[in-house]
Amino acid sequence: MKNIITILLAFIALSCKSQTVSLEEAAQCRDNPNCPRNFIYVKDINNTLDKYVGIWKGSYNGRTYEIKFNKYLYEDFTGFKRDRIKGRLRIITTGNLPLTIFDNFNELDDNKILFSGLGLTTNLQSYEMHFSGPYTKGCMNSGSIFLKINPSTPNQMTIIYWSDKDIVVGDCPSTFTTTFPQQQEILLTRQ
């Protein structure tokens, strides 16, 4: 009888731990302490991420931003899984002599691409990603990028970058600029 109870409890624990939830459910549970936390897969059940996938392009302040988003499955060492978006970025100056400022389009190693999805915002209006650009001592060049697509204009996306609120050591050179402009909306068009 003791073995039957142990097997039954193990089965219940396993079935509770193997729960799959949608991206939307996970986002809305983020700030809700009453939501269950026993899921191990945040799945794009409703294909919400598909609208972001593709190549997007736009200009801001003398620079052309080209971003390629792909959907992928992230899995950590504990077995927790999450459908996410990974971004590739190319920034080129506009004008007579275009200059490439940043380009990781051809990087084959996904682990070197520091532009990854975190999830939907709790209001389900945007998708949050984390970006880390080239590092300069004393300067902050990482933060959250929020992607937003209005359903009435599905081929246009706005992005906005918010720098991490972190402590940096050293003096940042006055010539330094972040990879993305801080708190400025950039309009991108699907290519």
C-alpha cells in the first residue's frame, strides 16, 4: 500500500510539473501571486510570435536599422522551455558613404547573439527582448527593447529601447552612443 501511495504522489507531482502554458498566460501571471508556477513550458500556442518573425527595416537619426527576428525554442539546464524570438541586427549610416556600425546577421553561433526574447508584457501589447551591444568601459549598452505591432498595420512595428538600470564603473567617453537610441521610438517596416 505504501508503494502505491508513493507511485501515486510521484505521478501527481510529475503531471503538475509538466504543465504547458501559453505565452499570454505566462505574461499575465508574471505579476499575479495567485497564478500557479508549476509549468515547465511557455509555448506559443496561439502563434503570437509569428507576427514578429521576418526582416524589418527602418531609419532613425541618420541610421538604417535592419533586424531579422526568428522564432526558436529555448531550454535551460533544468528542462524549463520557452518559445522565444532571437534577433539579428545590422545598423548602417545613411548618406553618400554608408558605414556599417553594427552587424551580426552572419553570426552562426546563437550564443554570441545577445538579442533574445523575454516574453510578452503583462498587458499583452508588446513583446520584450533583452539586447546587449558592444561594451565600452564606463558605459551602459544593454537593456530592454519593446516590440509593438498595431493589428491595423501588421507590416509596421515600433521598437523602443530602455537602458538597464545598472551601475557601471569608470567614466564613459563623451563620444560614446548606445547601439539603439535611448527611449526613442523607431518605426520599422516588414521587408
